[in-house]
Amino acid sequence: MDEEVIAGFLKKPSSLSLEEQKRRSRILKRQWKKFLEEQKKLAEDPEIQEYLKDRFEAIERQELLEEYMFEEYLPIGKVAKIFKVSTETVRQWIKKGKLRAIRTLGGHRRIPVKDVLNMIEERMKLRSR
């Protein structure tokens, strides 16, 4: 874009002639259309989609962990929510030894927060390979 066009955009619309306002509008529409097409191409790129998905999951997981930060043990439901899996999957992880759990007096399982953090770290390492 040349300096005249930039200077024209900086002028107040009321100080421009009708023809100049139309020209300016056409240029802006073209640029906006080009921008939207570029964004659409980016959004369709599988690598970018995967990256964004990972980032959103990481942010969501971080928010959940901050919510549970001061707890020493978590119930199965909260762990399932963090990993976006079913409670049955968490129970299977406990049976397979992927997570440790203690039982409350009422028979409910509780998972140490440290183990949850370790599992998150392991999963992040696996994804980065």
C-alpha cells in the first residue's frame, strides 16, 4: 500500500469525497476478504488444528488443577474430568497400577494429586515426541 492510500485512510470519512470513500471501502473489503481467506486456510490446516486443540486442553486442565490446588487427594470423578475420560477409565488405570489410590472409610477411592500431576507430565512428554 502506498503512502497516499495510508494517508487517505487516516483522514476522517467526512473530509473525503464520495468517490474517495467508495474507493477506500472497496480496498478495505478486499483486504478483509483476503484476511478471512487466509484465516480459513489456517483453520483447515491439520497441524494448526492439533496445536490449538492441545493448547485449549492444556489451559482447561490448568484451570481445573488450580481449582483443586489445595487438595491432597482427588476423587475419581475429578480425575476423570481433568483427563476427559470416564470414571470407569480411571478405575481401570488404578487396577493396572497407572495411578495409586487410597480408600476412604466409606469405601470411595481417592487419588493423590502428585500422581495426577505425574501422569499429566508423562502424557505431555509422549505427545511432544
